[in-house]
Amino acid sequence: MEDTRRWIFRDIHERDLPEVISLHEELFPVKYSRKFYDSLLDKNSAGMVTIIMQDLFSETIAGVCTFRIQSTPNSFLKAREGYIATFGIKTDFRRQGLGRNLLEFAIKEMEKVEEIYRVCLHVKTDNDAAIALYKSLGFMIKSRLYNHYMIDNEEHDAFEVEKIIVRERVDVSGSVWSLKSVFSSSRPVSQKPSDHGSCCLM
Ligand SMILES: CC(C)(COP(=O)(O)OP(=O)(O)OC[C@H]1O[C@@H](n2cnc3c(N)ncnc32)[C@H](O)[C@@H]1OP(=O)(O)O)[C@@H](O)C(=O)NCCC(=O)NCCS
């Protein structure tokens, strides 16, 4: 039977919090604090932005993405970046392109908030589905962070992955240049990352 759902993106409301909490508990092995969830509702803080993907008619929530705009740690140039804190699609709705749509939408929203030079996030090194999705959207591995996550008393490595936002500029002489050439230093996700060097350590 044809799926007649119409997926829309919207902001989080207070009434969503219980569902957003249970969605995070279903999707992620990492446990998030009450402070984290409260920050999603705090519109006055310059903190987290939450995007909810829901069916227009039934209001079923399929996925969620939270991000913030921050200064790149240890950056000389005071560069600004979008950091994706959490992102996922409910099991029943996977492999239909919703994850890709949600991530693309979130990146566009970040670019509206501020001029950022990259989008970055952390992903467990064995999360093949997410890594394949990031790769398909042009993300690259920046570094491997050993023992980054503590899950059920076990340490797990993470990749820091990034997507450089390319914005072409024309300078006064008429030459075209792009931010990518200034900042990019990462490799395609399929290649083995180096074992050292990191930024965006959270
Ligand atoms: C990762 C996740 C968000 C993908 O969501 P999704 O809606 O199923 O992804 P999409 O249908 O948009 O898939 C887009 C592409 O990602 C890749 N992909 C997605 N799931 C995959 C899987 N299980 N195995 C291999 N590749 C996969 C494919 O390249 C896919 O393109 P294709 O369908 O044309 O082959 C989802 O699996 C999820 O929520 N996982 C649990 C939470 C999580 O790990 N979040 C990321 C934390 S960093």
C-alpha cells in the first residue's frame, strides 16, 4: 500500500519532551542528562537547536536532529562550525531516505543561522549505517578519538567526521576562491584516518 505520509520539519515544543527523551533512549546507547534535554527547550540560550521530523497528518515523529553553532576549538581564525549532537530515525522508518532528508535540512538550517565553514559530529567507529549516510553526503573522517564513549562501562572509539561547507567568493580582482581550499584537511570516509590529531573534542 502506498505510504501517504507527508513529512515535515518543525521546532521542538514542550509537549514533545517525553517523546524526544524516549526517542533518544531508543536510538542512542549514550545516556543524555536532564540538563541536555532542558537545553533543547531553552530558546533564550544560544545553545541547542532541535529539528523534529513528523508526519503532517498523524503527527507521528520519525526522527530528530539536535545541533548547535560553536567556535571551532583551538581555532586561530575563530572559525565557526555546526556541531550535530544527536541525529536519528526511528527503526520503523529507516531506509526510506528520511535520515538523508533530515540531515540535509539540518545543514541548511545551520547555514541560515550563521556563516559556518564546516559541519562536524562524532560517530561510533562501528556505526556502519550512519557512516555510510555521512559518506554519501560528502562527510570525511577528521580523526579517530580513542575511548571517546563510555557505554555500559566499556570504552568505545569515535570518528570525528566533518563536511566542509564550500562557499565561493569573488574578490575585488574578480578571482574566485573557496573556503574549502583554506580549511580542508580531511580524507574521504572510506580511507583509514590517521591515529592522531583531533579537534571538536566534546
Ligand atoms: C543512521 C540513520 C540515521 C540512517 O537513517 P535512514 O533514514 O535509515 O537513512 P536513509 O534511508 O536516508 O539512508 C541514506 C543512505 O545512508 C546509507 N545507509 C543508511 N542505512 C544503512 C544501513 N543500515 N546500512 C548501510 N548503509 C546505510 C545508505 O547509503 C543510504 O542510501 P541508500 O538507501 O540509497 O543506499 C539510522 O540508521 C539511525 O537512526 N540509526 C540509529 C541512530 C544513529 O546511529 N544515529 C547516528 C549517530 S552519529
